[in-house]
Amino acid sequence: MFSTSLALFLYLSLSIALVGTVYKLWRAFRPQHSFPRPLTPSPFTHLGMLWKLSHEVFGFRSLLRADKFLWLSAWLFHVSLLFIFFRHLRYFTYPVWSWVVEIQNLGIWAGWVFWASSLLLLLRRCVLPRVRYVSTPSDYAWLILIIFISSSGLLTRFVYHTDIVQLKVFILSLSQFQPTNFPTDTIIILHIFGAGILLILFPFSKLWHGIGLFFHPTRTQIDKVR
Amino acid sequence: MNFLKLKIPALQTDAMQHSEPYLAKAATQKALGYPEQLVENWQTVAVSKMGELLAQTPHLQAYLDNCVHCSACSDKCHYFLGTGDPKNMPVARQDLFRQVYRRYFTFAGKYFPRLVGAKDFDEKVLNDWYRYFHQCSQCRRCAVFCPFGIDTADIAMAAREILNSIGKGQRYTQEIIVKVESVGNNLGMSKPALQHILQNLEEDLFENTGCKIRLPLDEYGAEVLFIPPSADFFAEPHVDGFLGYAKVFYQAGLSWTLCSDATEAGNFALFSGSETHLQQIAARIHDAAATLGVKRIVFGECGHAWRVAHNLLPPLLKNLTLNRNYPVPQHICELSYDLLQRGALRIDKAKNAEKRVSFHDSCNIARASQMGNISGGQFKIPRALLTACCEQFHEMPRNTTHESTFCCGGGGGLLTDELMPLRIKGALPRIQAFQAVIATQQVTHLATICAICKTQLSQVFPNYRLERAQIISLHQLIGDALVLK
Ligand code: SF4
Ligand code: SF4
């Protein structure tokens, strides 16, 4: 019974995330009825723009110029998130891809870095007046949710171990639409639940910034009018 | 010196709450097709106008949705650095808009307003809008440093257009738009007045140079249609730059003309956020070029004018038979640079020997346009011209020039007397950078290529123990160095 409800919740979150993503993409692709407004100096070719944009996406270049401490926390946060994502692929693939096996240890290190950098971000938000002034309750809530998910993940890994085989069977069974039993450990249940919430809100919140960036004229429009 | 250490002020809540521009008069609003005064159901009208703008410019909605409130932009605005008012932090300025957007256009804002900081569009919020969207010079410096390039200038333009449409237009900007549309320039100067000024200037030129340098008006068939900002006709130090252009044309042997219907490069509708008037004012240039049968269109030293010319004009000029061997439209700096490279200018640097010069990049040229069809040409070309005509050229600290340049403090439609306290405070970082090169390199003059920068800086310099005459037009320096005989 419980496993079925959890499965339903996960189906629901995934569907909402998908529908939301499609909706937001549709909205972003609407044509602009106004003059072009690249932020100059801007490349003249799309290839050049892609190159410049890749510095933003992979290196957070503008942020590096703006605020070194924030850059460090945010960059570590996002890179470790990427490795955590890769590590988690082992729960979704069968047989597990060999490179995913290779990076398991790295993924665990990333787990700690992620946890620490989220705390740094929260600390920064609470302490710096210029950040506190613009922070809404939801800004804090996001970080708390993320710290919660990351803590529960680390706890499952290091303290309250769960039956990983049973967990994986459950996850794989989701794709057959015949959910098996979910492990009964509270911490892993909370971990999964938190991740579901994150998924639901992803397209409708500031979490969208990673995709939204690709639709900002200041970062994507080339300078070719004249 | 390479880096200017900027002091980040402590937050002083409401420090600039008193600062607001005069409201546009009823007749002005009416002439532009806006309500004459604050309409009764302004809230509804504003929200529906916001919806319209979100549909027209989807990137506006993206900017509103994608800010993560990281505050990396917060100390990048000269008005914040100068005033310490937290609402002058770019992100807080955006949030004035964002809180209303969220309340009326997002699920979370409709049902959980407190959670996401959404607010009803009430009178208090409206007053904040009017005040703080007129404490933004739309300079885009914050967008350079935002990890996502969120452009507060764009949001401020949208906000002002919404204010226009509920009857709360800004007097200075709106009156200028009326003048340029009815008379042809921002100052409302008629053709006879202009003829008189040009005649006097021609006499001055003859007296000073001994050459018959002409300032032609409405001459059919000239090669170049020249569009200066109208302040160039008489304001100081602008007018000396105007004479500089004339000397360049004279030495190059180029036939040129002004057009009495389009004696204005500026386009204040960019500031007021009105797409309709923006297009309408820009279209005058097309008509002027068609009427006078010119082959080239060249713009004078004006920052936002060049932004409009560069980004918006080319498609409007498509059907004209112009000489496409030159950029259409072309900037006067591009023209002079081209002549310089072809060896068509005879320059004697020694004539500027007593001047030690630095260069102020104007925001709209630095961050919203380009020159010479090379990326970053807007930085290289003016500097190449300056080093060609001055022996002593020294850069201000790098974090205050090029794409990181600080606004003069008077751009974006804020160049009006009632905003003087704001303008003085907003000029602070630019002036600190200038003072830094004065201290280290004994610089005497700050050259620039924007009419607004020239007016603003010459007016605020005395407040910082600098002299008005220390601000100088780039083309004055060129003109002074030319060997005309
Ligand atoms: S555009 Fe310029 S004036 Fe406006 S908020 Fe950004 S930095 Fe400040
Ligand atoms: S830097 Fe960009 S994302 Fe960060 S607060 Fe400013 S506008 Fe928002």
C-alpha cells in the first residue's frame, strides 16, 4: 500500500516536472516583438556565442568577476551536484554503466562538498545584509530543502543503511508500472520525498535558472544587426 | 593603476525615498497618447499592460522568473554605491517589479504571496516604482556581472512604460519626446533658430581657423546626412565637439548636411520604454535621408542614440539606396577612424600637448552597441583616435572602463534638475576613478562621446572640486589637432 502511494507520488512529480518543462520551454520560445538587445561586446557568430556562453555555463565567468566567495560556493555546489547526479545513475540503470561504477567514490566526496557548500550559501544568505535584504522566505526554504535532501542522502549512505537491492528493484519496477516494495527505513523515504518535491517545483521556480539562462538576450543574442 | 577599490556602503533604508522626478503634465501625456493623469482603475490597467509587455517581450518574463536572489549584482550599481539605499541595488530594483509580477502572474504569488515575496500593486508599491525606476539610468552594468545577465535596464524600461500607460509619465522624458516628434529635436529648436546658430558658428570657425568651414543645413544631394545630438549646437563642451566634426568633414573634403527635420540623434523613447515612440522617432532618420537623397548616414557623439542606431535602425533603412561600402548607419568615430587609417587626416599632436587625457566609456556604447564591425570596436576606435591626437592618454582603473564602465550618473532620462542630488551621488564611482588617474598620472581632461555624459559630468564636477571644463568632447581634441591649412 505504502509503496504504491510512493510510486504514485513519484509518477506525479515526474509528470508535473515534464509538463512544466514543456510549458516553460514553449513560453521561452515565443518570438520577441522588439528590437534586439545583445549585451556587448558580443560575438558576431552563433558559434562564438556558444563558446562565450560555455564559459558562463561551466565556469560561471560573470559571477567570478562579481563575487569571488559566492563564485566558489556556487561553483562547488553545482559541480558536486553534477557528480551526485552521475553517481545516482547506478540506481536507475541495469546493468550499471562502467563509468558510473568508476565515479562512485568521487560521487560520495561530491556529496560532502555539496552539503558543505549549501550550508555556506545558507550562511551567506543569513549573514550578509545585502543578500538578506532581498531574500524571501522561499529563498531560505529552497536551501533548507536542499540541505535536507543532501543530509538524508548522506545519512542513508553512512549511518542508517537501507536495503539498496530492494530500493533498486523498486526503482526499476517503476518503469514497468508494477511497483515492488519500498524499503521501510524512514530516512530514505524522506530523501525520496524531498527529491520528488524538488522535481515538482523545478520548472516553476528559480531552479529554472539553469535553463532560463539560454533564453536571456544579454547572454545569447549575437551582435549582427548592422 | 589597474583596479579601483570601491567602498560598498552600509544599507541605509529609504535614504533616497524623497527622490522623484516631476510628473508629466496632462497636455504632454495626451500628446503622446497616454492618460492625462493617474487613471482611477490604475491597478487593473497596469496589470493588463504588464501582461501585454510579457507577451511582447518573453525575455522580460525570463528575467523575472530566473533571478536567484544571489545579490551578486547588488554592489555594481553606481546609484547604490553613491546612496546606500538598498532599493538601489539592482536586484532590489527588479524586485519592485517582480513582487507585482509574481502576485498577478504566478501560481505561488497568487496563493502564497508571503512565501515568495509577492505584493499587491498598492499605492505604496506604485510610489516606490515611480521613485526607484527613476533612479536607474538603464546603464546595464549590473547585467554584466549577473551570472544570468539579467538586465535591470530592460525591467526599468518596462516599468516606465507601465507608469506611462496609467498616467504617471515622467515630465522631462515625455516633454522631450513631444518636442522631437513635433519640432525635430529634443530642445524644440526651430529651423530659423538653428540657421542663426549655424551662421554664428561658421563665423567663429572662420575667425579661429581662417578656413571657410561650412555647416550646411538641408542641402539636397550631399554625400553624408549628419545627425548630431541637438545639445551639440550650443551646449558646453558639446559645441566644440560639433566644430570638431565640421573640421573633419572639411579636411576630408566630404560634402555633408544636417536636416532640419532630424536635428536630433537622441531617442528618449528608449528611456521611457515606449516601443511605439521609439520606432516613430527612429523613422524620422529614414525620412530625412530619403528627402535629402544622401548616400551615407552618420551619427554624432551620443550614447543612447548610437544604441538605437546600431540595434534598431538598420532594418528601417533597408529600402534606401545608400552607399553600402560604409556601415549603415555609421558613427562619427568610425568615420574619423577610417579617414585616419587612410591617412586623410593631417594631425599635429603637439597642439594638444598641454592636455593629459583619459577616456570615459559611455554605457550605451560600451554595453549595448559596437563600432567598426569588430567586437569591442566601441573601445578600440575611440582610444585609437585619442592616441592619434593626444600625446598623453591614460586609462582609468580597468574595473571602471570598457564593459565595466560606470555611468556618468545622468543617463536614462534622469538628466533633469530636480534629480540633481541623485545625479551628484550617482556620479561618485566615475569621479573616484577619474580622481585616481588625476592622482597617479596628472590627467587634466576626461574625453567622452556622449551628449548626456558631457552635460552631466560638467554639471556635477564642481561638486567634487573638479572644473567643468575638464570634460571634453573627443572630436574637440581631434579638431584641435587637425592641421587645416
Ligand atoms: S541598469 Fe545601471 S542604473 Fe540600473 S540598476 Fe543596473 S547598474 Fe543600476
Ligand atoms: S546577480 Fe542576477 S540572479 Fe543574482 S540577484 Fe542579481 S539579478 Fe538576481
